[in-house]
Amino acid sequence: MCALAVPPRTTSKIRGRTKTMRTQASHAKRLVGQSTAQSPDSNTSACISGKRGWNKETRKPGTGEEGNNTIFFLVSWVPYCFVPRLTALVLLLTVLLITPAWAQGPRLPDLKNTTLEISWQDFKALVEASQTAATPTPTPPKAAFLRSAEYRGQLQGTILRLTGSLELEVLASGWVHLPMWAQASVISFEGGGAVLSPSGPGTELIVEGPGSFQLNVELAIAAPDHPGDNHLDLILPDSPLNMVEIVAGPGIENLEAKNALLVSQQKNSSFFSLKQGRASLSWRRPFEVEQGGGG
């Protein structure tokens, strides 16, 4: 064993400090006993009065022991009197300080020249969490339709010639096929990006949407031409506004539109609105009278 020699002066200081700490501890226990014996509403006042009495008795100005007394005093009586309230206050301050930071999102520290190793499952989960699900585009109720159509033409001999101006609306994205004139032959066409293609006995319109298009077309429809009564079932693409004006050529009488809407008959013309893209035309060509010669 090794004995440690302690100077007599140092030993006396240690004994004095030990005695002082014992005195302070006994006084703190006495104050705590007094405070716990009172009602909960008076605990705070008891602790405050105990603090004043403690300071009055133990504080020694000019001796350098003020700091030691204060620390020992807090350790002795704070846990018994103010720990619940102090804990609640600390929690409240913590929530108030942390809430704004979490509302703005976590802030990552700037770690320069740092390598991070992460498993594939964790990386995949991070990527999937960062991706926002795309909102599905609703399917339009109709891929394409005609807003309006206006035709003007003349019935002459065995041909009904019509010049049409149509407004096309395409709602769907991508290429759209729309059946058009099954009865008529197309003489000329301007579609502003839309094109025509043969489709069975008629034609179909091919256009890339979405968008609005102005169509200009010239059509020729075969018509009967014989003396007496003649009839023609006119079939054109359906449209909410589908107007037709036909003028009768030489030798044609009583041109009339049947099974149509908004019919307006004139002496040599007929103005009407198609019903679901259809109307019936009738007219009369007079018989030719043969004149015989006598001798």
C-alpha cells in the first residue's frame, strides 16, 4: 500500500466544507418537510419563504460561498416543489420550438464530402415516396364531332353539287377516325391538317387531336333525272347545326325537302335543316311534248 500525505491546512479545509454541506442538507430537509405538510396551493409560497430563509441563514457575503449555497439549495428543494411544473414548462417550450420546424419540413445538414450507404429497399422506398401519382386524364365523352355544317348547291341534270363549310372539334388526344360522306364523291377538300381516306363505299376523316378544325369541301351526288316525279334521299354527316340550301337548275319544278326541319320553300330553291343528317328531296321534270309534222 501507498500512503498519501495531505498537508494539515488542506485537511482542515476539507473538514470545514464537509461540515457546511451537512448543515445545509439538514436545513433543506427541514424546509421540505415544512412544505409537504402544507396544502398544494401553498407549496410554492413555502418554497419561496424557505428560499429566503435559507439565503438569510447560509449566505455569507464576501466569503465566496454564494455560488455553492445556491447550487446546493436548488438541488435540495427544486425536485420536491417545482419538478412537475418545471417539466411541463420545458415540454411546452420544446413543442413550441419544434412545431414550426416540422411544419416547414426537416432540414438536412450540409455534410460535405460525405458518403452515404443505403440498402436497395430503403432507396426504393424513398424514390416511391417522392413520386407523385399522376392524375389520370378523363376520357372525353366523344372523340370528335361536328359543331356545325352549312351546304349550298344546285341540282342540275343528274348531279347535285354541294359546297360545304364545316367546323370540326376533336376532344381525344392522338389520331381520330371519323366517318364522313358515304353517299357523295369528294371533288375538293381543305382540312387544315385533317385528311380524307377511302373507307368502304365512302370516306373517313383522319385527324390528330385535340383541336378545332375548319373543313371546306365540294361534293357531287348522283341524282335521278327523268320526266315526271324524282326523289333523292340526302345523307350527310350529322351535326347540331346542319343547314342546306339547294337551287333548282333549268327544267326542274317543285323542288321540295321532306322529313327535314326549318323548311323554307321558294319558287326555284329549298332551304332546310337536316334531321339527324337526313332529308328527302323531291322535284318534277316536265314531259317533253313531241310535235309531229303533216304533209
